[in-house]
Amino acid sequence: MDKKFPSKAKLRDVVKNVLSSHLKVSSQEELMRLVSKRLRVENKNFVVSPTRVKRTALEMPEVEVKAKTKKAVKLQKISNCPVCHSKIQPLEVKNLLDRNVLIGYSCTGCKYQSDLEAFMPMKYAFLWKEAKV
């Protein structure tokens, strides 16, 4: 059995179809399973990874990706977003002594934000924006 990888356009169409019909998918694995099931209707040799499905969903403006994070024991310096791998910006505020104090991180690509403790995503939720009221 030869594995086949769907084109980017094909994968995008299937992700759009799945999310527009389900409106919300609660995990990356579940989204991959639903997308894979739809792809295999067309060709039983199609395979796709959960990471590729997540990255495809992140590129779609009509899809909102939310990440639930786990607390890190130590403060970890991050340079790339753990969700979409875009550049991360430090969130700073001025204290009473007029010094900048780091309070968290914000992604330049997606809407991921974290404080100094919540760092690594452990579960993703995919929402179809058209369904929001």
C-alpha cells in the first residue's frame, strides 16, 4: 500500500468542510481523525499528520485556534510561539520605579498569550468563526 499525501489545497478544503460542519473540534487528534476519515472517502491511501492539519487550520482566517496551556515549574525563555512557531514578543509593563517588568509573552502570528507560568500548550480547540454570534 502506497501512502499518498493530499495537496495543500485539498487538505485546506477538507479542513474547511470538517470545521464548517462540526463548528468546534476539541482536540488536534480529533480534528486529524475527522479530516483523515473524509480524505479516505476519496482515496484510501491518503495520510495526514496532526501537526500538518493544525498548521493548515492556523493559516485559515475563518478558523480560530485556542490553546490550553499547562503550568511550567520554571520560568522558560521562549523565542517562537509553541502554537504556530511565529515570533514571540515579551509583554512588559512599567512599575512604580519606571522600570520595565516582564509579565508574559504574546505571539505576533496567532492570538496565543501566556503569563510567566503558563507556557506549553497541551490541548487545542478549533472553532469555525462563521458560527460565532
